[in-house]
Amino acid sequence: MDCIFCNIVEKKISSEILYEDDKVLVFKDLEPKAPVHVLVIPKVHIASAMELSEDNYEILTSIFKTIKKISAELNLKDGFRIINNYGKFGGQTVNHMHFHVLGGCQLGWNPA
């Protein structure tokens, strides 16, 4: 398996890491779509949200606690967007579950 996000977790690929604990990693997106655009990933490889199961659902709690923490640290008090893409038609380009957190400006809506 050659997963770019697993390689970032293992520090084989450098990235601008903003937060890390034993379960979650947060780093800046290389192609930001907003003034603030970070990715929040589980450190364990889970290919997508559709691979969540009774054995690993608790990772979502860690992810959303981290999003709450990092959004405060990034001063996103006026709001932000959380995005999780699934599959080809959903726009998932890396097969490692991840959540985009975008903010720092008024975001428009373009679902397509």
C-alpha cells in the first residue's frame, strides 16, 4: 500500500503539521481553496468513511474534537466548512479518510 497520507503520518513525506496526537494529524492542504484549508486525518489507515465499523467508529469522536480545537486555534469563530468526500463521484482523490476544514472568509456554495 502506498498511501500519501500514511507517508505523512510516518514522516516519510514532509508536510506543514499543525496538530498531532496519538490518533489524529492535522496539516495544511497543498492546494488551499480558502485562506484556511487544513486536512484532518486519522493516523490509522481507513480508506473512506464507508469503511468505518463498530471497531473504529470512535475515531470520529477524536476527529471532531480535534476540529473543534483546531478551529479555535485558527480563529475560525465566524464559521467554517467541514467536508468529507467519498468515492470517485464524490471527489475523493486520496483513499485515506480525511476531512477538509475550510474557513477564513465567506464561503460560497458550489455543489458541482
